[in-house]
Amino acid sequence: MVHKDLAEFEDKLPLKLLQEIEELAPAAKLKKIAKKVLEEYEAAKIDAGEAVGLVSAESIGEPGTQMTLNTFHFAGVAEMNVTMGLPRIIEILDGRKSIKTPNMEIYLKSPYNKGKDIREIALRVKETSLGDVAKEFSLNIGDLTIDVVLDEATVKLVDATFDEIAKAVEKGLTGVSVKRSGNVLTLKLKEKDETKGLNELYRVKERAKDVYVKGVKGVTQVLPVKRQEEFIIITAGSNLKKVFELDFVDTDRTVTNDIHEIRDLFGIEAARQAIIDELFKVIETQGLNVDIRHIMLVADTMTAGGEIKGITRYGVVSEKASVLARASFETPIKHVINASLKGEVDKLNSVVENVMLNQTGPLGTGLPRLVAKREE
Amino acid sequence: MAKTFDVTKHVLVPKHTKLSEKERTELFEKYVIELQNLPRIAKNDPVIQSLDVKEGDIVKISRKSATAGETVFYRRVSA
């Protein structure tokens, strides 16, 4: 907590300023300096009626024109393809449910993050299909069976057992029965149909290659990276829920870039923070300079309803009370027709509709109203 | 098999607390607002499951802020 001389300023000044005052100012003059700071702080505060949304829109929009349309690049890491630049910004602001390149940053618990066996640990996160652990698929045309020879070394590497794989294949592959002897799985067609048997067998073989056997579903690529003093795993593909079931994962720090996944798992406040972090990351890597308060305002707007709403005609804009404001965004005719069918009334309480009608809107000096008491 | 994890301990999750009846009226008076003016948090939000809140309650959120150190935010619980 802060110094006792500063106690009275605690709900007037932000914590960061108080800490700075305490750190930098001589102890005897704390109160005097805090008073001066408070004066400056009040003067620097944004005025009531200032069009902050408009300022934010311009402040993010202008640097946006200089952003690359490049979807390659990942800061510092080769081989991993992550959406960056303008496409990523649009993706976040639209609140898209499925993003182009989902990825996770998996932090590991203490003994595992030292870098020992990091590749093996990473492989346990990656989704493994039957094709990855098999040495050979051989078709037996006479019996209409497929023999899958498993590679023992690879199976061990992904921390699986033959039994486990047999079970997973039985579950994931319909229409066949699975028998195991040693490291050979024998897949047999359940339906005996001699005429199309052979064709079916080929098709089953192709399907069998993609059957999930081990690891985290959805994770197509893993990459161990050293970050500061510890090793983390960056993945392509995101599935936090399943990753959190692994015992070596640090569930307190592991994150994804999928804001909807964060909303579902960590709640709306975490999603807000994630939106800010993700947007700021893009802007920063593009070498642009946008004040974080603008981004915070956008994130607050997107999450104000308790779930993520994009800045689209289906999201935030559809919530506007004014017909004219909605019509001025996109698809004006649809909005005007629907409104007239329903007999909607526009109270002209906001800015856009007043601008359209060429009259003063409730911002700046147009905000204050005269209230008079009527004589009875 | 499913290992449980503590949502509230995650780096992205700020501290959520339920507002008492007294704090509620103080909040409304301080900012001259009504319940309807507050932003919402869904009833099924994973973070507030352990808080024993119902619809219409207010949740206080102490965020870590890059600009102010720490800021307080309020959300009303909605369906």
C-alpha cells in the first residue's frame, strides 16, 4: 500500500502515479507534490462530451493505412506462419469465430521448462494420426484386410502404447474391426460386400492414415522456443481445454490467440485483455505507435455485453438504438425498411443521426441541456 | 482424467468480487447511474461461478492497467 501522507489521494489519483510520487519525491514533501500532481491530472483528464470513439477510430484507422497486407512473418520465429498486419487486425475487430492461424503459447511447469527433452514434450502436445506412427500399410486383397505395421520408436516418442492406438483406431474409424498382434494392427471390413470390397478397402486405407491416435486434437505443428530463461512451446492450432489436461502444462500462463476460446474458458474480462494484447502486438510489430487507451476503448466496447461482439453490422452496430445510426454503417436500405415495418422511433439521442440531420449532437458544447422547472 | 485448473489464477484473469448491498448503493450514488447503465457479464462466465452471484448482482473487477497501475471496473450479472 501507499504512504500514509498519500492516503487521501488514493481514490483521486491512479495507483501508478501514487507509486511514482512515493518513489521519486522526497518524503517530507509528498503531500504538497501529490496535490500539484492531482491538479495536473485533473487538467489532463478528458472532458465530458469529448468524442472519444471518433478520436479512437481515427487514431487506429490512420496508422492502419500504412500496415502491410502481408500474412507471413512471425516475430523472431522461423517456420511458423501467423497472420499479422491488417488481416489480423480485421480478424480481431470483427470478432471472428474461426481465425486464420490459431496458435498457442504453452508454458511448462518447473522441471519441464528447463529444456531437457523439450522436443519429446512438444511431440506429446502435437496431434498424432495413425499415418504418423505407422511404418507400413499393406493391403491383403484376398481377405479384404489391411495390416498396419506400427513403428515402435515413433510410438514411444509420442508416449503411446500399442493398445492405446488400437483402441483409438477402433473408435475413430467406422466400419472396420481392429485386431492387434504385436506391433501389427489388422483392420477388417465389417461389411462383407465382395463387389465393392476392394474399392472400399482402398478408401479405408486412406481414411486410416488420418485417424487420430494421440496428442491434442487440432494442434498441427509444435515448435519449442526459448523465451528468456525458460522453454515454451508454440503451436499451430489451438485447443486450450485439452492442453490443460496435460500434467506438464502451466495452466496459469498458457495462452491462445483465439479470443473466443479465451472468453469460453477464462471469461469476458480475460477476453478483453486478450483483445488489447493481440491488437497491440500487431500494431507494435508493424512499428506503429497507437496509444493503448484507444485500443482499450475498442476492447471495452466489444466486451460490454458480456460476450465478444465484433465491430460489424451483426455485432456492436446492431445494438445501436437509432435507426439512422445503424443505416449509416452498412446495408442502409435493409435497416430503413425493417424499421418502417416495425414502426421504430428514432429519438436522435446520439451523434451520427444528428450529423445526418445537420443539427447539434450531444457532444462537446452540444452536450449540456437547459433544465427548467415549470411553474404549476 | 480431466485435470481441473483454477481460472482465477490465470494471468489474463483480473480479480472479481461480488459487491455488497451497501457498496451497491454507494456506487449508484457516486456515478449517478442505475443498474441498467453498467456493462454486463454473463451468468455462465467461468470466473464468477465460485462467487455465488445471481442475475442483477454487481461484480467488481480490479484490473491491472498499463496506464493506471490498477483500475476498478463494474459489471452487472446478466442472463
